[in-house]
Amino acid sequence: MVLLVCAYCAILALPNVLPADVKEKFPSWMPVDTVPLGLDLRGGSHLLLELDFDRYMREHMMNMRDQLRSALRKERIGYLSLQAKKDHVSVKIRQDTVGEGVSLDTIFRSVDPDLQVKTSEGVTTLEYTPQKEREIQAHLLQQSIEIVDRRVNETGTKEPIIQRQGTDRIIVQVPGLQDPSQLKNLLGKTAKMNFHLVNESITGQQVASGAMPSGTKLLVADGAAERLEVDGSMPRYPVYSEIALSGELLINANATYQEGQPIVDFTFNSLGARKFGEITQANIGKRFAVVLDNKVITAPVIRSAILGGRGIIEGNFTVESANELAMLLRAGALPAPLNIIEERSVGPSLGQDSIDAGTLAAIVGTTLVMFFMLMSYGLFGIFANIALMIHLLIIVAAMSLLQITLTLPGIAGIVLTMGMAVDANVLIYERIRDEVRVGRSPASAIEHGFKIAFGTILDSNITTLIAAALLYYYGAGTVKGFAVTLSIGILSTIFASVMICRMIIYGWARNVKPKRIPI
């Protein structure tokens, strides 16, 4: 069983030392995965993103204001000075218009039950408590991390590091991505898509003046700077402020072609399909604007009812832009904008320097350890060195199989476990020496040495494993990489130093039948 495990580990580790053209000739059942390298070894891009919580709250309060306006109008309640600020909504209710049995508090709570309602000098203020704001911010950050993870993983990159920093920041590290511009474009877009009906009653003069009636807003066309109107102005669309159909109801989006031109094909869920059908059926002949991040991608005329829940987005796309839009829609919209506040690129040359330095440290450290074992224990030192090489093989095989990213601290963890591996052999060999001194035969001394030392080895490795588990749980980034390689190394140590070394020594003792132990 030990030999089978060693052979399996050798097969798993083999692709790490073979060139790519050789691996391509492998049969299908052979593993080809190598240990993925982290940002500090492979090079790549590092971005620090900041959640724009203030902007989210401003937009959120504007939505609260619009909902409150609709609720008050529905109950025919008069009001004055309905305003939305960064952190609250204020309104002055005309008490003479409040009918009997109408509860203002119920109306306010219908907007959002978590809002606090305060009234002072006739002005009612709706706001969140500081604790509730912190909960909202934490939820937004977690949601943003999940969406960023989906977006980055769709690019085909391996092992991105995406983690929270503080209360409003996200670290994104993508190994192997040398040009961060694509990543910046991907993460800098909120990708909030909605559908709005175009207000057909607005004249060209009104659009030119920019004066819109209540309930209508002007939106610039996406890529407007590249396609100006005849008079040199940017194309703008007067759309109803109310969202006709939310992009959150999308369940899939793919880039495809129509008449040789790239387009984006999208699909709604059952609720979205029903609403889409109702809207298109009731507004034939009118324009329906597709709005992404407050810019109109396209505003086609509805020719007929679309009842299948599927549609297309046209908009002078290139193949790349169509694929990017489809990917953004599949990943979902960011709940709040993310600002890029720090950007770093790690070149492959720096990564290679780290690999060279780490490799040199590993070779020197391993060589010194092996030399020490050889000088201290002679033939048994050679047995320990063989187990040490197999221990290293097991670590590489495990990281290749599980696709654990190797970082510079990870190399440090491997070097550390090399010393820990022979430490177990030292305990066993010293115990064997003690057993020989009390007069036991070679076979009995070997058996008792392994049996008695095993408890000490297990205890010492379990305590180290606990420390590694805590490092992984509470640590982040490279600290986790160190903890992972250390944990794998500890488990490998127990197997290599006890199982493999014992197998070698027992085999030697059975064949040679020594009169004394050369230790």
C-alpha cells in the first residue's frame, strides 16, 4: 500500500518537471495538472477596490423618495419639500389632507420597515440607524466580492485571490494577467441593466434644451462620443424614470451573431418573461431602451409582442464588447460602484527572481538537512533522506492534485516541513539508541523505537497542525498559502517518517539480519 501511494504521488508530480510538448502526448488517463503559481511567483495584476457606499446611499435614498411619493399620492396625501439627502429622506406632510383611519407611520414603514421615522417641527425624517447602515455596508461588500469572483473567474484565469480588506475594500490579485486594463474595465462597471420605455411625446427642442418633465430623464447613448449626431451633439434619449423591467430578472446572456453582426442574446426567468411579454404587447410601435449603467445601449422600436422571454441587444458591438457585456450580465450587477484606488503589476521577471530565490533556499536547506542526517546516523540517515525525498514528492503531488496555489510563503512552509520531517526521524532514531543501550536486540530495539516515539511524533505534529489551521482560518492571502503548505507537509511528515521509513528499515533488517544497529 505504501509503495502504491508513492507511485501514485510520483505520477501526479511528474507533469511539474516535464515540458509542455511532452505532456501533450500523455494518454487521457494521465494527470497533466501542475502546481499553480501565485502572484509573487508568476507575476500578474493586483487591484485594490473601494466600495462607493456614499454614492449607493444617495441613490438608495432617491429610490426611497420616489417610493414614498408614489405611496403618498396613492393615499391622496398632500406634501411639501420631499427631498432625498445622502443618508435620509425628509418630507413635510399637509396634515389637512390625511384622511381618517390613514396611518402615516404605516405608509412610511411600507417604504422600508428598517427606516427610523422622526418628526420635528412638522418635518418627518426617514433614516437608518448607524448599526443598520453598517449591516447594509457589510452585506454590499460581501455581495460585491461574490460578483467580482464570478466576473474574474469567467475570464479563464486560475486561482485569483479575492478577499475583503477592512469594511469597504476588496483586494483582487490575478496571477498570470500582465495587462490589468481588461481587469479594470471588467470590475469598474456596475453592469446594472434595466429596460425603460422612451417618452415619445418629448420633442427634439426639449431634448436639446435638456428640460424634462417630471418622471422623465435624459440618458446619453453608450459610446456617444464615437457617434455624434449630424449637428455635432451627443445622441440622448428621453426615457421614463420608472424602470419598466429590471435586469435582475435575467437568467442568461450569450454573445452571438445576427446577419454577420455581433449581438447579445438574453433570456428572462418566468416572471421576467411574463412582464416582457406584457410590456411589448402593450407598447407596439414605441421604443424600448436597454440601459446599462445609466447609458442607453440601444433603443429599438417594438415591432411585435415578444412572448418567449428571449430578446437580443444590438448596439454596434465588436466581438470582444459583445462577449464582455454577456459575461457581465451573467455574473450580475454590482450592488454599488467599485472605485480602483490602487493598481500594481508584478512582472514575470520579479516572479522568476522569487522562484529562483525560493528554489535556492529549498535546495540549500534540504542539502544541509540531508548532510546532517547522514553524518549523525550513517546508514539510517540515508534511509531518512530517502523518506525526505518522498515527503517532498507527496507535497508536490498533493498541490498538483488539489490545485493549491504556490506562493513564496508557501515555499517557506515547504522548507520548514523538510526540517520537521527529519525531526520525527531524530526522535525515532534516538529512541532506538536508548533501546539498544538497555540491551535489546536489533529487531526489538527497532520495533520499540518506532512504537514508543510514535506518540511523541503524533502529539508534536498535531499541535503544529492546530497552529496551521488557526493561521488559515484567521489569516489572509499569503498567510493562508503558508498555512496550507505547512498543513500538507505535516500530514506528509507523519506518513513519510513513520510509514515509509519503517518499511525501509524493516525490509533492511529482515534481509540483512544485523548483529548490531549502525546508528
